[in-house]
Amino acid sequence: MHQKLLKIGPAAFRIASAWKQPLDQLTALYQDYPEPADQSVDFTVRLEPEKPWRRFLRPSVHIGGDFWLPDAAPLPLAQGLLAAEMGMNLQMALGWRRHLLLHASSVEKEGKALIMTGLSGSGKSTLSAMLAERGWRFMGDEFALLSLDTGEITPFPRLISLKNEAIGAMQNVAPANRFGPEMKATPKGDIRHLVPPKAAIARMGERAKPALLLFPRFGHAPELREMGKSEIFVRLTQASTNYVALGESGFHALTRFVDDVPVKAMDYQSTDQAEEMIHELWSQLP
């Protein structure tokens, strides 16, 4: 099998594939990322044919690895890059124990981190990508890694997964050479990956103190709303893939996060509108 070793933030991956094409695409998009120094990895992702003949006849990519879901549907070879990205997500979600994982995007400014979490379609990926083009440091799109000891956010700056209308919005502000191939009609709609700015990759060892948590909601009249701590805590447990597995350490980390970090629910109708609201909130932080 073809293989690629990749270090992203604190995690190291081996991506092995029966086909060369997905790894060629992966290598091109991750060209500025290092390989693990000692060649050891935390997780292996395997892209294999669902059946032996499906390697050649209507190629079909099954996602395997150290942790996998037996009922996961295979993807066509044209979506092999997406399969690799989904495989890395799956390994982190099911196997990572060194941080509390929150399904959230995060950016940093002046040593402080803004974390955004919400349901699919809330716009958190687009907002983090847009802010990264406008002076913020991109820290992650899929997961925010919350330290169990210090409460800091550790960067995990993977490719930014843009969906549907977000693709066109980001093509207006980001250079064309940072975009991967557009994949039409995937299980999540049209998808195109965006490489984070080089500064985000170069500084992915630099942690930041969480300073603001937002629950964005796209498509509603602009409004900032308060949230009760019990609601925040429950929603964050639902947004974490390893909270239960971490047990007491996860509970203490999340409790400290909810107690210490200011929170707002934010409704908005455009990224420019959201950015203006974020800058206003940011200016009011101590």
C-alpha cells in the first residue's frame, strides 16, 4: 500500500492507501506539515477497497484504521481525499485521550483563543477560516483540544473543510493555490478543503488561553444572548467525543472551562456581520 506520515499539532498519523491518487492529493495539500520526527504515529488510517475487485472496478474506498465504524459507508475513489480526512477525524474522535476534545473551531489573537461550537451549518468553519485571513491565527476547524491540566487550547490546524456556499465565500478572500479539489455530491454536500495560512502551521506548537466561547447560529437576525452555565455544560458534553471516556479528568477540565470562559450565543446573517460582533465582544474582554 502507498503511505504518508503526517504530524498535525500533537497527533501523528499514518495514512495508507491502496490507491496513489488520494495520497498524492493529501501530500500536495499538507506539503508544509512535518512528518513525525521518529516516524512513530498515534493512529493509522487505511483506505482499502470494500471488496478486492472494487480496487479496479468502480473503485470504492472503505475507511479503516485503529478505530473504525463497521457500518460506515464506502466512498467513491474520486472522494478519496475526503475519506482520508474522515479517517483522521474518526481516529481522533474515538482514540484521543490526552485532551478533552470539543467539536469546535478555534482562532487566536494576542495569546487568547476564541472557540466556536454549534450544530452543522452554524458557520463555525467559515467564520474561523475568514478570521484566519483577517489577522487571527487559525488553530483548528474540526476539534478544539482542551488541556486537562492547564485549560489551554492546543492547536490542531487540519485542512479547513468548506461546504456548499462557504466554498464560494472563501474563494473570494483566500488564494487559489491553497484550495484542494472540489468534490461534488458527497454525503455532506459539495466539499472543498482549504489549507490554513502558513503561520498557523508554523505555530501549531503554541497553545493559547481560552478567552471567549461562542455558539454561532447562521441565518437569523443578529443578536447576542446570554446562556446559563447548566445549558453550556450540557451542550459541551454533547459536543465532546471523549468526555465520557476521560471520566473525572474530563469533568474537571470542562467544569473549569465553563466557570472561567465568557460565553455568548450569537445569531448572524453574514460573515461580515459576525466578524463585527466578534470584534465588539473581543474589545470588551479584560
